[in-house]
Amino acid sequence: MFRIRFFTPTFMDDEGRWHAGGELMLGTARLCFLADLSYWAVGHYERQWRDGISRLVHGPSSALMTSYRGPGVAMTHHTMWALWREEGHVWVQEHTVVASELDAPFNPNEPYEHVGGRVPAAENALPIPEWRVGLEHVHAAVLGIRLPKFPG
């Protein structure tokens, strides 16, 4: 299974910022995240996810934004899922982009240039989680088909 969606209503945190809870389903893994809605509404994220998934179907890598924290703040960081297609699978790692490390302003509609090449976490003994799902699940998601989690 491959699916990304919001599953909570929007809510305000103790500091007055709006958020919504989301999830990325990769096979049997359910990866939850908290999207910042201060600068982007739910619809902005959903539109970028559709574009990002379509890009993955047609190319070697992509990204799905999970928290855009706005323009122009040097200490701002943005989070996304980085995705790579390799040999019939899609590999996923959480990725952070730090605004102060960029030469140009971050464009959340085009986060793809910040993905780079995949560095296999386990093979390089990196302390970051990495997930894998069959490419057919991504194709099914684009077509609106739900494949079973456990093929029979």
C-alpha cells in the first residue's frame, strides 16, 4: 500500500500555530507527521503530493512536503519525504531542508532539487530510518486502486 493523507482536523498548538496530522502508508508501515499550516493550507500540501507522486511515476526521484514553515526566516527548516525509484521499488527517507544553507529561497512547490541521490541507510550504517515499497503500489495510488497489503 502507498498512500499519503491528512487524518486529523486542523488544530492550534500552544504557541498559536495551526497544524494537521498526516500519515504516509508504505506497505504495513504507517509514518505519521505533523504538517505546519502557518503558510500552507491542507490543499497546498495535497496538490504538491499529487504532483510529487506523478513525478515519481515518471522519474527517478521525488519529494512529498510534510511541513513548509514559510519564506525568509534564516533559522527555518522544512521537512519532506524524499523518494527514489530503484529496481521496481520506491525507497523513502525523511529529509530536512535548512533555509540558511540555501543559495536561493526555498520553493515548496518544487522541492525536488533538494532530494539529491539516495544514500542507502543500512548499507552505510547511517542512523536514519529508511522504508521500501513496491513501485506497483505507487502506480496503483496514482490510478486510485488499493492493492492488498499482503499479496496472496
